[in-house]
Amino acid sequence: MNHRPREQRKAYAMHRMAEAIGRAIRSESAQEQERAKRWAAAWGVVSGIRSSGIRLRRDVLFDGRGKGGPRMA
């Protein structure tokens, strides 16, 4: 199995976290903003940043249509 070095994995997770933060800033509805904040928190956990006070729920992160990732407008 080929794994990337830890630094590369952390950099990728931080990049995805920054994208989620950008989505939260640009979101037009409170629901979209909450979902983006949860994704930012999830990527923050992956990158080693711990977030308190945000509960990560799968049903909020993934849409009900069975497709992965955040719902996009």
C-alpha cells in the first residue's frame, strides 16, 4: 500500500478545510452554512486541529441522495 507522507496528508486536509470555510462564508442559507462549518470541522480534525462544540453527524455531512460530499447549490 502506498501512503503519502504525513505532511502531505495534513496539507491536503488543511486545503480542504479552507475550501469548506470559503463555502461557509459564501453560503446564502443558514443550512448551507452549518453544513460547510461541519465539513470544515471534519477536515480540521483530519489535519490535527481539534474542534470543540461542533458535533459531526454523517446525515448532515452527506446528502440524502446517497452521493458523498456536501450539497452544492
